Amino acid sequence: MGRRKYWALVLAALLLLGSLSGCSAFIEGTYMDIRPHRVEPLSDLDAEDYITVSSQEELEQALWNMIRVRRESRLFRILHLDGATTMEAAWQEVQLRPLAAFAVSSFNTRILSEWQGVTELELVISYQKTNEQIAGVRTVNSADNASVLLGQMLRNGETYLAMLCPVTIANVGFLEAIIRDHYYHYPLEIVVFPQSAIHIYPSSGSGNQRIAEVVLDFGFDRQTLDQMRRDLYRSAHDLIGELPESLTPPEQMIWLTETLSNQVIPVDSEDHLSGALPFVYDEDVEDREDIVPDEPSPLYHTAFGALVMGQASSEGLARSFQALAGLLGMDSQVVRGKLHDLPHVWNIVAFEGYYYHIDVSMLQVLGPELTLFVPDEVMMFQNGYSWDVVLFPRADSDLRYSDFTE
């Protein structure tokens, strides 16, 4: 063998060994990336231990049935489908349903076996709501139904409500407005304005329905609220019992205004309902330092503050006037607006087909001519009041305070 042929054979051998070494490394790396599954059915399973599905529609229905009864885990046998992909697609569809978005926080799957086109896997669902919350979702078909349920919730001091309702109702601003309307229309029944947290499920997505979850915090338990309501009723009826007989309706309004102005210590705050800002007391009120609390109370913005505690902001005085006028059969509304660009609350009253402004809190400051039976024009341009005129009836009668006292 010549030297040239010898070195040719050596070179060929080296190339062959390099090729074999490279193939070995490729095969080894590929097997390291593969995660083996069982390739046979799970043993010791009865038919009731798992759900068999052969389409995404069947899988969606099975998921939905689990959520409705709040089942946390289940074995699935998925036939002739890509198990993990199909489960993910089914979940993406189901979670757009209001009850699923409301009840479920997450879900996880674990493939247990794959054999002959069949996938066996375990599904585990984590829930963010209790059985009682899921079962207690109320079906609401109209704004009136929602208003009735929220009104009952406020009167009873309840703190939780979940409603399945049209998307037009499941709106945070709309539901907050219903809560405010009830509070300002029923000062004797809804003693405290609650802090509210409203969540909509799903927050977005297709479909015409959502679940609106309403959580209220009154700051007091139901037993305390019931006692406060009884105390408020008693104080209101006691004051009405002092009303002189034979007074005309306008004279009754004047008497209520003067009585509240004289008996209730005025409290000023720019932060209505929250009571977070310091209160400024009338400097003309003497010998009352002993009953001034260290911290302001939100109750001063309620009829309870005026009629039971004896201290109230303009809002508390307006709500107490509304409550007392209601007991006398008079129509009165609470107006939330501004006085010289600062938040202020007063009343609009109806009498013989006309409307008038009455501001109990400013009686001793502005006098009766500018606070009793006042028209819009005087309130705006002379007194410096402003409010949303669209929300309230026009007060444009020619009658004035002097016309009712002659």
C-alpha cells in the first residue's frame, strides 16, 4: 500500500468517527428535551371517576357544570383531540361567562397519560367566591328590579349583593347613583351613607350580561344600625310632637326651620359624607365645648347627627328637615350644591304647585327672607348658591317669605 493510499484511509476513518460522534450527541440532546407520559390508560378507574369528552363543546359544558356546583377538581378523558390545547380553548370561552368570571380565580391542568389518541388529564379550579356567594347570585332583568334590591339592602343594613343583570345595569356609576338616590330619599330609614365597592364580572368581553357585585360598609353592625334607626325615629316623632296646633303648612315649615336652627349646633365641613376634614363650630355657640369630640364624626352629615346627637353639617340639617317634612306629609328634596364655591346642602320644598328653596343651616346668618321660600334667581345671583338645575324643579314663584307670614 502506498503512502498516499494509507493516509487516505486514515483520513476516511477519522471522518467516519467524527460523524458517528456528532449523531450520538444529537440523539442524546433530543431525548433530554422529551418529557415522557404514560402510554396506557390510568388503572383502577371506574366510569364515574372521570368525564369522557370528544369535542370542545362537550368540554365547555363539563367545565361549566363544575363551576355551577363549585367543584374544585376532576379527571378528564379527552378522545381524539389535543388535550391541553382543547382544554385551554374551552377555558378561554367559559371564562367569558359572568358566573365563571365572578367565581373562578384560576385553573390548572396536569396531563396524566396519552395513548392511542386519548389524553387523560386532571383539572383543578381555584375559586374566589364561596358556595353561598355563587348560589346567592340574584337574577335582575330591569333597573327597577336592581333599585328594589339595593333599597332593601340599604334599609336592612346588608353588606353583600351579587346580581346577574344586563350590561346596561351592570355599571358602577349607575349603581352608585341608585345607592345615593335611596339614601337621600329615605333619611329616617337609611341612617348612614355606606362606603361602597362595586365590581363587574367580566370587566369586558362579549355578551349582554354581567354580574355586578356590591359590597357595602356602614361602619356599624346591623344590630347597632337597627338601634340607631329606632333612636332616630323616636327623636323625630318627639320633635313633631312639639309642633303647635293649627299651623298652616307654610307655618309648619317655618317652625321646623327655626326649631332645627335653634336646637342643633352647626358643624361645617367641605368633605360631605366622609367627615375627614376638621369641623369649625359656630363661635356664637357657648358652653358646648364639653360635647365636642376629639375627631369629627360622619354622622354629623346625617339626620341622626342633627336629631339625636344635636350637631350637624348643612347636609345633616337638610336631611333632618326632609325627614320631619315627610312625617308631616310635605314634599321636600335634598339639594347638594355649592355656596360661594364651597360644598353646601339645603332643601327644595313643594307647596301648592310651586317650589321653593329652604336652607336651615344659613337661617341665622342670612335671615329668613333669604333662606325661607326663596326662588332660584335670589339663590343664584344674590345668595351665591349653585347646583345642577337639570336635576331639580324650577323654583320661580312670585311668593316670598313675607307672603306666608302675613
